[in-house]
Amino acid sequence: MIVAEIKPLEEIKEMVKDKKGVLLVGCNTCTAVCFSSGKRELELLQTQLDLSLENPKPAFWQVIVRRACEPEMVTEISDYTREVEAILCLSCGIGVQTLSDIFPKKQVFPALNTSFLGRPEKLGFWQEVCVACGDCILHLTGGICPLSRCAKGLLNGPCGGSHEGKCEVSPDIPCAWEEIFTRLKEKNQLNMIRKTKEPRKVIRKPRYLLREDIFEDEK
Amino acid sequence: MKSNLERVLREKKFAVTAELGPPRGADPDNVREKARILKPYVDAANVTDNQSAVVYMCSLAASVLMIEEGLEPVFQITCRDRNRLALQSDLLGASALGIRNVLLLTGDHPSIGDHPEAKGVFDLDSQQLIQLTKKMREEGKLLNDRELTKSPDFFIGAAASPFNEPLEAHMMQMEKKVESGVDFFQTQIVYDLEKFKKWVSEVHERRIDEKAFIIAGVAPIKSLGMANYMKNYVPGVSVPDAVIKRLEKASDKKKEGIKICLEVIDEVKKIKGISGIHIMAIGWEEAVPEIVESAGLFPRPAFKE
């Protein structure tokens, strides 16, 4: 899922303080699951803004969309936006951009910092485990992604900073390559990493995905 | 033409290299002065590349200043600050400027350096960079197979980590580097001789020492603070408690530091499979002449053209 956290209150106050009406839009998918954009977070943020902003302060409204990244679902909340000057969006950056596109006359503010693609490890603790690189090699690395979990994103084994399972960057960060090594060794699959992998061939430019089998061009 | 370091190693002389840290500034005399100190006592000197992810004068420029002083550089280049375009063009430029030894590194992570917010490039890693450099040298081609007008001529070096666990994982890295085209290794600093000997026997068992020269890293400790820092913060260095205790007791820490370094060199010289020492006395280059002389490694071999 996409993991995000709410921005510091001061930063959000700066965005909305001069607005007359602000609609708080939550998203009920990824970022709600990580406790950043559900009903509870919307209520809490509105209360905090109400209590801390000086008069004249904005009037607030709230609405939650199922997925803020999907234009069709965002269009459904058009009625809520009519009266407001600005939208404060509690969703990942994709949702913020969708709202900005669908409501070009409104000011759309991001209330969250989108952190990464990750998963919950414990309650209140998430880890980045994918960088959406576009060329998955998890079958070769014991199901552990070195691009996201190795600080340097190395493709060919641990660097000299890896020691006793820890990364040179921080003793709190496990060395992904040692995890990969250990898992492949257990599976008797060290051959998977014995040969040097070639430099990556994915071209880094704005990416699109077009599926011919389902794509319908509206002409 | 072969580098001086390569000739020393191929003629089975015990090699001595040192490290020259470029200054944080645009001052060429700083490099020249260090080069003049080191020149008679070493076969070549490594020029560090923004070491520990801290900004210094670039290693290419400092290497050229060293050549002008008559000291042969081992040009260190990391994958941290350059993508594949920059790596290739810097290597071509280095060869054109007369650099004959390179040490190819992944590089420390920017977050441990002096610009922790910097983007780490890591477009390639050291394994891929070794393969690429060998390809340029042997096949005269770039990564994308385009032909070079002239191949670079390098003696290819890489780092080895004798103290990192698990040993098997790091041994595998070394074997991969040899397969990719490494001619020589320089190891992380040795203080823990017991562990080092165990590592060398593993290297020997895998016949890595038959395929590449192995130069053991050594370094004089200047102070107790430095010893503790190395023990706790420098990735891949193991400082035994016995060493710390000796420094604690010593009244003259510098003298004791050099003494410990000489003892390590004495032991390392006896180990089969070790072809030389690499003295990492960054910020204390003046210690190198004393160490080389006291270790009985002076004068250095000289070759007629």
C-alpha cells in the first residue's frame, strides 16, 4: 500500500489560514489503512485547525472518497466543492493531483507527506518494500527487494558497510543483502546471486502503462 | 605501459601503497606537499574520492597533481556521485591524463557524510563498474558496446572487507569481483590479526589470491579518540579491545600507535597470499616515511624504463 503521514500542523495552517471555506477530503484506501486519511484523522485535523487558527478562520467541511486517485470517484464529490475556496486533501500525492485536475479552479493543498510503498510490520510501524522500479527481480532475491531495502539500492550483494546484519546508514536498519543471502542460503539457492547482474535497463522518464487488451480510446 | 604498482606486484616485491586525502579546498600545494612526503616511500598512493561522503577536492584533479610531483596515483572512483555516463567519461579522462591504477568502489552512503541530504546515485555498483572498466580496457567498448577511439589502460583495483560478517557473503562478493576483472584488492584496515588470518586462509582456500593481488590495509592510530571512533563508526573496521587498552596505558599515544601499526605489518608480511600493505594515514601522511623505514621496506624498488 501507499504509506503516508500527516504534515506538521503549522505547515497545514500556513496553507489554509487565509481561506474562507476549506473542504477536507479524505481517502478511504491506502492512507486510511495507515491511519492518515480516515474519518478519525479528518475530525482530528479539523478540530486542531479550529482550535489553533486565529479569527477570521475558514469554515470547514468534510467528505471522504473511496479512492482519491480515481477521477471518477473524485468527480462524485463535486457538489461538496461548490462553496469552498480550497480543498485540503488527506491522501497520497496521486489523490492530490487528481483533485487538482478535476477541480482546476480550486486551490488543492496536500495535508499528507506521501512516504513510500510499504507494508505494516507492527501496529504503528511501516517499512518501505518496493520502489515501483518497473523490472521486478524478487524471484532472484529470495522475495526481498534490494532496491527499496538496501540503502544504496545495490543489485549485486552487500557493500563493505554491511556488518553483522546491519546497514552502515544506521544500526536500526537491517542489511537487505544479508537478509537475501540468509534466505537464499536456507533455500539452497545462492546460485541466484553468484553471477553479477547487469546494470538496470529501465529508462527513467515519466512512465505510462497502456494495456492494449483493455484500452479504449475515446474518439 | 604497466603502472609502477603493477610491476612491483608482478615481480613479487612486497608492495607499499599509502593514502592521500585531498584537501577541503582549492589548494594544489596541499596535495603537492603530501605527494612529496610520500613519493620516496611508496610505490603508488591512493587518492580518495569524497571519502566518507564528505566533500574534498576531486580525486581526478588531485591524481594529476600527484603525477606532476612524480608520485603514481591509484585513482579512487565511487558509484555514489556519478551515473554510468560520468563514470565512463571520468575513467576515459583519467587514462588520458596518465592515470594507470584505479580503485573502483560503490562508495559510502551520503547520509553518513557532510551533505546527508545529497542524492546517492548508485546507478551502477562496484561489481558492475569493475566489469565495465575491464570491458573498456579489453574490448575497447563502452557499456552500450560503442567503440572507443582508444582503450583506457588500467590496473584494476577493488576493496575487500575481511572483517565483515557473514564471512561467506563477503567472500562471495570478492569472488564475483575477481570474475568481473579485478587485478588487485586493497583491504579494510587490519588491527585484528587473528580474524585477518582466518580471512586470508579462506581467501587462499578459494584461490582468490592466485587470481588477484591482495594488499592489506594498515593504519597508525593517532589517539585514543581515533581508536574508539574507528571501532564504533567506521564501517568494516574491527579494533580489538587489546589495542584500545594499549593506547589507554601509553603515555605517548602517537608512538604507541605507530608501534602497533609496525607490529601488524610485521605479521602481515609473513602471511602467504598477501602481496603488500596499504598505509591509510589520512591527515597524518608524515607518519608514512617512519613506518616504511622501520618496517624495513625502504628503499622501494625502482625500474629502468
